[in-house]
Amino acid sequence: MLIRMLMKPLLTFLSLVLVLLGLVAPAWADFALPPLPYAADALEPAIDATTMTIHHDRHHAAYVANLNAQIATNPDLKSLSLEALQTQIGRFPVAVRNNGGGHWNHSQFWSVMAPQGQGGEPSAELLAAINSSFGSLEALQSQFNQAAAGRFGSGWAWLIRKPDGSLAITSTANQDNPLMDLPGIERGTPLLGLDVWEHAYYLKYQNRRPDYIAAWWSLLNWNEVNRRFAAAA
């Protein structure tokens, strides 16, 4: 009897370990790890290949696996897209908030970067909005850098389009984002988000977060930011 009682939690634990290792997918898995849109070494020298591989294949993969593990006890997750989940994250447990946010945040992070020289430039419409909200592109970058460097502990810096059409810079702790229906978050449509968790930069930059932030601008995929800006109109 005791053996039978212990077998179920043991098998559940072993299944989760296999999921985290990427060896099997859970039967209830609905969320998937997106592949990087470029080679792991494509963002060098700003972000090294080792950091990219660990960040995507381990950290992001763990958020996806942990989110899928929550579906068994939160079946409503099966009917929600990843983005829709963010807008009603407040009705789910903290584990869904952390892992669902981690999955969405990282998915957008890969897409708003591109190899140097391939990211394009701000569209005329986006540049006009930047000038209206911040005065200049340089002023936007300065304010964004301050938000990213000043985020205490782990979190993200964001450029968002607010419901009134203006742009704003904000930051969130841990894996929260501006789509979430949570108190204390400035809500809006994220146009770009920068990961300032230490695992995003520590191998190359150690504690020099401002150096990482400065180098990251050379990777910005303005083509994707332009698309997001236009879609939010």
C-alpha cells in the first residue's frame, strides 16, 4: 500500500524532470519553446553564443516546461493563447504568473533582436511618436537605459504604446510585463523589452549591466518594433 502511495508522486516528479531536460513532452503540453530566429552566435560580440544557448535552451525552456506543468491543475490555460494569458494572469497562481510571463517575455526578447546591421531603422511613424513622447531617439535611449540599469534585482525594461497612442518607458520585476492585469504595473502594448536578469549578461559582462545595455542597442530589430507599433494602432 505504501509503495503504491509513493509511486504516483515519484512518477510525476520523474516526468517533470524529463520535460525539463527536453527528453519528453507532457501529454497536456500546449505551449512550445520557439526556436531562435538566428544562430546562437549571430549576436556576437554584443551577446556571446554561450549565453544565448544557455538563456534560450535552459532558462526559457524551463519556463515553458513549468507553464505546461501547470495545465493539469489549471485547465483554463488550454483555452488561452500565450498573449491572452498575460492580460488575465491575475486569476492564476503565482507559478503561472512567473512561468507564463517568463515564456512571453523571452519570446518577444528573441524577436526584437537581430544580427548587427540587419535590424533596420525606426519607421517615419514610429520616429514621429518617439519625438513627440521623448523629444528625440537619443532621449528615449537615455531614459530607457536608466530604467534598465535602475531596475533593482531581476526584471525587464520596456518601451510601450499606451492606450492614448503615446509612448512610455517602464520596467517590471521578475517576469512581469506591461500586458498583465496586476496592480502597480503601467499597462500598455510592449514594443520592445530588455531582459536585465543576470543570466542574460553575466558570463560576458559580470556585474557591468550598463555595458550590456549599451551593447544591446546595436542588436535592436527596429523592423519588428515598427511592426509592433503599427499593429498597436
